[in-house]
Amino acid sequence: MAEVAEADFLLTSRGRTEDLGAWVIGAPFDASGRLAFALADGTIHLAATSGDWTAVTAHDAGILSACADIKEGWLTGGDDGLLVRTAPDGTTTTIADYKGKWVDHVASHDSGLRAAAVGKTLHILGTGGPLKSLAHPSSVGGIAFDAKGKRIAASHYNGASLWFVGAKEDKPRLLEWKGSHHAIRFSPDGTHVVTAMQEPSLHGWRLADGQHMRMSGYPGKTRSLDFSSRGRWLATSGAESVVLWPFFGGGPMGKAPTELAGGDQVFCTAVACHPLHEVVAAGFGDGLVLIAEIASGKVVPVAPPAGSPVCALSWSPNGALLAFGTEAGRAGLVDLGRRDL
């Protein structure tokens, strides 16, 4: 989007940025719409559209994973072995100590569940403490709760494991496919599971009958994937455009994906679908951030290139705010709901 003037980017009139000085691991909004940037240096920065941003030291070492916590606040995992909750007022509480083992992935659900992946083990915790520990054949590459919080999926080498959290006997349903699997998502209706693989492709399973779905043709590795609010589209990174696979009308097998906002020969590195509408936000390897309407393909520039890949991207629950972060520590927040302009 080299031809777009800086004044045309929404960040200029509706947003703000800060240089936080370290890789932005995540930028999760909690259920109340509060935002925190989690950094690789162990700090969390409580952010807002106005006023000063507050830095909180959550870990003595680096943060490896971050998500919104149950109801409010944030959950982070570090290479210090700690699972930490940071409250909206900046108070930190250690939820679990895994004795120096890396907490690679974290997740939570408003039903009262937390999850932490530590090596080959997936730990499930409630608000009162640990509930169960689930073993996997290799290191866990990604975790995700389904929409109801009744199941959790964990990716690993040669596939994924699907667990019922409340089961009396912990025996997973194995979703098998050779190779190394990383980022993982449930479709919003819980009928499909999709993983991003070490090779430049995705793999999916239709849970009703175990039907495999292979989505390939990427020039680069897919690190970010997200379903649209109604589950009709799966947006992915890993190409010069935003690649969207159709999950309706029998898709995605046998159907070509839709591609949006490409043409600058810079890879898309992060995607986040709007929580209410069929709109996707995308970040690129040069720092560019944009939003695109899936149906029309209309693109709106959000933030100009700043020289470092976008690695964190998220919407507030009501879809009014968009946050992004880069590997170089640039963090931005854009208010799309303002009516004074």
C-alpha cells in the first residue's frame, strides 16, 4: 500500500502507538474490553486509548504465551515456569509453578477453566486450583477450548488430541495426520478442528466423520489462523495476501480460497477476525496493518509499515478497538467506534 498517504491510515486520526522495547507476544482484550500487551521481557503493559499505559512485571524471565483470563484480567505463561494472572489494577498472582519448565501455551474459558501446556503435558485448572494433567506423545504445539468450554484440543507431532474436560476417564480422541502441528482452532460451532503445520500447509478434521481436510499451496509457514464470527471463513497468514478458506457449502475441500489485500510482495504474518462481522484484520511483515471486508474485498488501511513484522493482533469483544504489536516492540491501539470524526 505504498501509494497510500500516511494521513489515510486510521492510526493517524483514531489511534496511538507506543514503543515498548520488546517483542509483543500477545495483545489480548479481556471480557470487559480492557487491553494488555504481553512482552518477551516479562512485562505486561495495561493500555487504553487515553492516559498513560502502565507497565507491570509479571515474570522474572520472558513471557511465552498470553490470553485473557476468566471474566477479567490476563493469563501469562513464562520461561520461569510460572502461570500468572494479572488483574486490571496491575496486581499479579501466581496461579501455578511448574518448577522452571516453560509454559508454552495458555488458554482460558469463562466457564471457569484455565489451561497451560508445559512440554508434553496439558494442565487443566479451575478457579480453585489444578483439576487434571493430560499427557501427550510429544510437546504440545497449541491449545484451544471449544466455544462451550466442554472440550479442549491440543496439537502435537502427528496430529491433535481432543479431550472432554469433564470426563471421568481421561481418554482423548486422536486426530491423526503425519507431521508437526502447531496453532490450533475449533470452528465456532465446534464441528471442525484445524491446525497449522510446520510445513507450509494447514490440516483439518470434520469431527462428525473424521473427514480430513488438507489446505496447502502456501509459499510460507502459516503461524496465525482465525475463524470468522459465524464460522463461514478461516482466515490465515503465510502468503502475500490474506488467505480465507470457505467452511460452507461443503468446503473447504474442492474449493479455492479467497485472497484479500495482496500484491505488495510482503507476507501476511497475523490475522484476526472481527467478533461480530465478516471483516478480517491483517498484519504484514513490514508492519502494515489493515482491515478488509470479506464479501466485497474492500480494504481500509490502519497502520503504515514500520519495518518490523506484526506478530500480535486482536479485537475488543465489541469490535470497536483493534490492537497490534510487532517483533520490535511497537504497540498500537485504534478506536474504530469513535463518532467524533
